[in-house]
Amino acid sequence: MKDIVLRVENLSKQYKLGTATNRHDTLRDQLVEGTKSLFRRVSRRPRNVAAPLVNRSPASGHNGTIWALKDVSFEVKRGEIVGFVGRNGAGKSTLLKILARITEPTEGRAEVYGRVGSLLEVGTGFHGELTGLENIYLNGAILGMKKAEIDRKLHEIVEFSGIEQFMNTPVKRYSSGMYVRLAFAVAAHLEPEILILDEVLAVGDAAFQKKCLGKMRDVTREGRTVLFVSHNMAAIQGLCSKCYLLSNGRLIAEGPPKSIVERYLADGSVATRTLLGQRKDRQGSGEIQFSEVAILDAKSRPIDGALSGQDIAIAVSYGSPDEKTISRLDVHISFYTTSGQFMFTCSSEGSGHPFEVAPPTGQVVCHIPELPLAPGRYVFNLFSTVGGVIADWVQEAGTLHVAAGDHFGTGRLRTHDDGFLVKHTWTVSLTS
């Protein structure tokens, strides 16, 4: 019980379509009043006290409404990095806005134990007319911190953001990258017990993204909790201890990040199979012909893309015009970049799996563990021999889109710009 920092029970949020929402003064609006006097003391809620979000009466559910969230329940423990994935419109941002107290639920409740710092979409959280420095103190005051506490953290925040020369500039003049740099620095360094981040890695250069990832790890080592929404599956796999999958406002799966990410990719894929029977640009004797090819995940679900390091399979259907048993069938699948650079070949015979006898019509499946391709788009050719004679050869038989995955188990966003990823280790020793 003491380890639980967030408990969500049957949380739901309904919106009316085509109706403007009422605006209310928030604590932020009240604090901005008299913006140049931000250093006053603000009462703070004691830490580690549950703060249930108020139940609202259930929405009527009549026509013209939509449930952005419906009956979502879960618990988060202290020190966890929890990932939330799902397609656009799945309800991820709505959930985080409720937990950050930006909006209220229609039904259900969430108990939050401790202070919450949040970085949601660019434009949320800072007051545009205030300078970067003034916004640091404003955010600290909202978290219930005294000016002396913020003073102690100020140098770290400014240094981490990397935009010291713009601290006295109103943030309305910041670029989106500058804004996110300062917003993340503030959210991470003002020591909230729960840090809520929505697509923080979508803006900013690679060097700053790396700093953010390192800081998130530091935060959890200090016993704080991170709720993390991202479309970057490498970051989700590398950082998170568990993951939730949302679809159409409902929580449909939870578990280890790798399995949830793979399900997310499979669920969102267009289950297409490339038909090859009508292809005329092929070579070979025709003793067999490839008729269809599909990319599958580890659970044999058709996918249209994969992650670096993901287990995949290429399923190739074939047929013999003579409808007779095939002897000594060998199948090759060769991968190339779209610019024509060769990557690697999978060969049934070369890998020790010769098909000495194969049915006249069938399917061969090539299983590729830990896909060793860096992010990018690739094409593959299909090549076969029967008894050592070329039977069918189809170039650019299919395409494979590869997204960034945590191939090396490091949590890094990028390992190479493109190309082939090789599992390897390093050692160092003292020489005399």
C-alpha cells in the first residue's frame, strides 16, 4: 500500500461534440495575476497524502457525445517508469491531463499520492508573457515550493535547459525546441513525486533527447515515478518497467514493454499480403512460382512494419504448375536499402535447412530473430532454385519498414543512421 503512488479506478471522460467547453480560472491563472511578484509564499499540500479527483455525475451519453476514456483502471508503484502507447485518439493525452489536474473526469476517480509535475503538449504549462526565469518560479510555486527551494535548484535547471541567454526573454518568443528544453528542465528538477511526460522526445535535437532519457532514469533512481507517453517505441522499451496499451479510450493490455509494443504494432498494421502471381518481371524455369509473401510477428500476426531487434518472420507461398513434389528446393530472401545497398541474405540451404522434398503447393517461412536492421525502409528480393537450377526470381517482392527499437537493450533512441546492427560486446584490460 505504501508503494502505491497512483491508483486509477474506472476513470472515464466524455466530451460533447461541437460544444465549446467552459473556461475556468485555474490556480495558474490566479498566480499569474500580478506576474512580477511571484516570490510570495503559496500554501502547499502535505506530501504523501491521497488527493482523489472529484467524481463528476455520469454524462447522459446522448447523441453528440464521445467517450475519450472509458472505465480505465490501474495502479502505479513508487519509482516506476510506466509507458502508455496507442494510436492517435486512443485517450493517452486525455488520461494524462486528468492525472495532471488539467481536466476533470466524468466518471471514476484517481488517487494521487504526492506532488505532480507535468510536461504535456508544447504550449501547456508556461505563461507566454512571462520570461523563462519567471516561469521557473511560477511552476515551483504551483508545486507548493518556497522561493528558497527554487533558488537552490535554479542553476541546475538553467544549465540543463541550455538556453541561459534567453532566460530574461518572454517564452512566447521561444521556438518549440527552446520551450521544451526549459519545460522539461523545470518539470524534472523541481522534484515532484510523479513526473508526467507527453511526447517530450518529439521535439528537440538528439543530444537533448539523450539528456532527457538520462534524467528520467535519475528521477526513478531517486524513488520518484514517471508516466511516459511516446510514439518512440525504442524509448518505451528502453526506459519503461511496464507498459499499458490504450485503444478507443479503453485500456486493452498491460505487461512488459516489449510484448505491449509488439502488440501495438501488430494491432495497427494493415494486414496485407503482397500478391506475386501476376508479376511478369520474373526469371527462372518456372518449376515453382512465388504467389504471395507476408511479414509476420512472433505470434504469426501479419504486420506492415517492425522494430529493430524484433523477432519477425517472412512467409512465402509458392506453387508448382506441374503439381508434382519438388526435390531440393532452396529459397533465398535478400534485403536491400531503397538506394540499392545490399544488407544480408537468408538462405534455407545455407542456414542448414534444405527442403529435400517439398509439397507441390505450400508455404516456406523464414524466421529472423532480433531483426538486425537500423530504422529505415528496405526492400527484399525472392530467389529460389530446384535441384540447383533457378526456378523463380522476383526482385523487390516486398518492402519492410523498420522503426527504432531497443536492439541493444540500452534504451538509446538511435544506434545508427541506417544499415546493419550487429550484436557485440566490449572489454578493456590493462596493458603492461
